[in-house]
Amino acid sequence: MQLNGNIDNQAIQEVIAAHPGIGEILQKYDIGCVTCKVGICLLKDVVAIHGLAKEDEARIEREINDYLAGR
């Protein structure tokens, strides 16, 4: 996964705090990081550990990059 601004290497709670829309994107794919109280996992790891199909991972990557680009 390669996300704009190297955001994939940031802790998920930092990402969601700065970009709440990313939390909404993840929730669409049943990734419940928004409610996690630890939040130290890297964004790229969060997506990888959920065992999603490659197509879903690609969709998440595209949706997050579009969100970051303001589309």
C-alpha cells in the first residue's frame, strides 16, 4: 500500500485525528480502528492484518488517496 504523504507509515489514531474521513473509509470495510483506544498500529498494517481481498485493499488505497487529494 502506498498512500500520499507517506501517511501509511503513521499510527492509525494520528491519521484518523488528522483525517476523520479515512476512519469513515475504513469503517466501510469493517475495519473498526475508529473505536480502538490503543491506536498505535500503522495504517498500512491495519489494512493488511484484516485479511481483505487484494481488490478491497486496492479500493481502500484508491479511496484514501482520492480523499487526501481532495477528490
